[in-house]
Amino acid sequence: MFEAAELGVKLDKDEYLKREPELRWELLQRQFELRAAGFPVVVLLSGDDRPSCSEVLNLLHEWMDPRYVEANAFGVPTDEENERPFFWRYWRRLPERGRIGIFVRAWTMQPIVMRMIGSLDEGEFEHWLAHVRGFERTLAADGALLLKFWFHLPPEEFRRRVKRAKKNSEKLWRSGKHDTRVYENYDLARELMEKSIRLTSTGEAPWHVVESTDERHRNMSVAEEILKTLTRRLEEEREKKDRPVGPGEANSAEDVVTVLDKVDLTVSLPKPDYSEALDRLQSKLFRETSKARERGVSTVLVFEGWDASGKGGIIRRLTRAMDASLYRVVPIAAPTEEELAHHYQWRFWRHLPRAGHVTIFDRSWYGRVLVERVEGLASENEWRRGFSEINVFEEQLVEHGIVLLKFWLHVDADEQLRRFQLRERTPFKKFKITAEDYRNRERRNDYEVAANEMIARTSTEYARWNLIAANNKRWARIEVLETVCNALSRANKKAK
């Protein structure tokens, strides 16, 4: 892999100074055009030559308009970052559409170092790299342009620089424990790096291996590759014809049988039994969330379902049983301008809880395959790939140890209409009912078909859907409370 890079190439200083002005001007022009192009650019700088990553970052800041370049250098994860899934710290710092985000080392080096010190076995290492591919594929599918540069030093030059840095305290800051570890285990490090490059170099996110012994050659190689790739992508965007998204699928049918049709909506719970169960389960929930805080067990609860299906009432019964410092309710509405400028999952990654805390999503990332699908707010390609993107996202949450529970609250059309009308007659509930609720109700069949496919394709062994019969509110509340308590109890015992 490294042998494919041009080795020993040098660029004459006069030639460098001759090409630099025009190249810088062209980069600024492309950067200006990018502002209106509607896609973000992610530049990843990594490799066995750590100083080159910082030097090229500084160069790009100097050569481009720094107002629209966001630099992100990553070291050892902080406590806050360790309490979330691995990609959390990268998701929340992704650039908006029209901007350039530069990431130094980022998601590439940590698995290599972890494999070297033995905290990952071979299977886990390859699984981690699969997550890297999935992360980059998700960004590229949403329109991001990914440019990845691996700065490589020939073995002799690498060893020479590390030895020199260890002897010179003024240069030691440019070398870290990672470099020393690589130096002491160079053959293993080289093998892991080559494997990482091979398994994460894809059509949508290829690696550009740059031999970095000569700074001028390195700088010119990176800048020219950015200019060439960005120019090509901007031309492609200009050539694209407008493709308006349709009004949504007309795929409903009165006789379509869905998984929701199998939910028994006749179940109910008498009020005395409900009161006893509510007291018992809320006490248990308080104990289990307190234990989870002590043991660092995080929880994410997702509530989806029909309008007026009782999501708010269930959430209130949950939060009344928890210490207010431990939970956060995130109501999801139409995305803001800032959220629209990022991948749709960006706003959900930002809200993931710290260790021992609970985040409750009142509607969620499933909007991509429900309302955005039915209402034509996402193209067919976007919502179809949403299923796999959601599964990958949820797999990472569960692998991190988060208790993830997903609830669909199901009511029939008659019960929904009754609740709409009750809201209209109740002064302090009138705000809950709008013309949009009735409009959505008219497309109930479309939504049911979409919900059926959503449940079928995203109910996995690690994050299955809990279908809750919600015609009777008391029954639904107890079902959810019991499910949450039992899941937390199992997780707390495992975390002892």
C-alpha cells in the first residue's frame, strides 16, 4: 500500500513559489463557490507523520478563507467523550453544508493504537474499521465530499525523526507516545496501518497516500488534490438537473395487512390495578435509575406513534419517578436551519446522554422514514437508505452499553378521533390539536404502510420495537414503565 506512494519526490523551491499564488487563488474561488453549492467538505489528515497533519492544517488555514474552515484536532478522548459512543465527538463537529471541516487524525488512529496495545483483538479491530466505513459512507450518501490524506514517511526517515525528537526537548512536543509506540513496534504498526487504509479506502472516500519527507511536495500534493476534486464536484453539481421531490408515496391500500393490525387494542387495566402498579413501578424506576447513575449505565428512550396516542402522558409518568438531574426530554419538531445544514442524524447524536443519564426522545430519527417519506420531504433514495443508517446508528449506541428502548404507541382511528375532539373541548389542551393533525389523519393508510416497513426493517436483535396497545391509556403507561424498569434492572446487574 505504502509502496504505491511516490517516494523521495522533492519539489524545487522556485517551482513551488511559482505555482503557489495561482493555486491559492483557485482554492479561494472554489471555496466561494462551495458556499452556494449545498454540500459540506470533510478533509481528513492522518498518517504516521504526525507533525505533517498539523503543518498541513495550518497551511490550509493560511491559504483559504478561515471564516468557512473549521479545524478539529483530536487527542485522547475526554471523560465526557468516553461516556458517549465513539463517533459522538465527530458527529457533533461535522461542518454545515457549504463549509469545510478539517479533521486531524480523528477516527483513523485510535483503533490502530488500541490494537497495538492489545485492547482490541483482530475481529474487534476489523469491526471498528467497518464502523469507520459506515460512518464515511453515511456522510458521502448525504452529499458530503470526503478527502482523506495519509501522510507517510519511509521507515528510515520516520525512525530518524523520532530519534531526533527524543534527543531534542524543543522538538519533543511534536512527537507523542503514539510515535514512540510506533517506533518501538514499527513492523506491527505498519501492518495495521496498511490494513486500515485498505479496508477504509472506498469509492466514496478513497485514501490519498502522500509521501511527506519533502514539505513542499506534500503541501502542493494536498492542495492540488483538494482543488481538483472540489472543482470536479462543483461542476457535477452544476450539471445536475433539478429533481423535485414528489408529494409522497401513493402506496396505501385499505386491504394492506400490517404488523400494527396484529396489536390487540382491546386490552385494558382497571383503575385500582393501575394505581397499585403505577406506585410500584415508579418506585422501582427511581431505584433503578439511581443505580444506573452510580454504575454509569445510560438510557435512551424513543417514542413514536400516532398523534394523540399518549406519548406525553407516558413520558410524564416516567419523569415523575426520576431525579430531575438525571433525565432530559427532547421533543422533536421540524428541523431548524442549522439542523437542515447537517446530516439529519446530526441533531440526534448531539443529544446522547452522558454515563448514568437518560434521554427521552418524543419522536426521533424515525421521522426520516415516516413523515419525511410520506410527505415527500425526503427523496426515495434518502428515506430508503435511512433504514440501514438508523440500524448502524442504533448498533453503535447498544455496543457502547446504552440501554436503547423504542416504543410505538398504537391507537385505532376511532379512538384517535375521539381524543382529537376531547382536546378541542378542553381549554388547556386546545393547543395540542391543529389542522395538521387532521391532515395527517387523512393519510393514515400511507403512514401505516410506512410504519409497517419501518418496524420490519429496524426491529433488530439489539434494538427491537415494543408495540404498545394504547387505546387504553392506563394499560399503555404500565406496559412502558414495566418494560423500562426490567431493561434497567438487567443492565444494572450486568454493570455490577
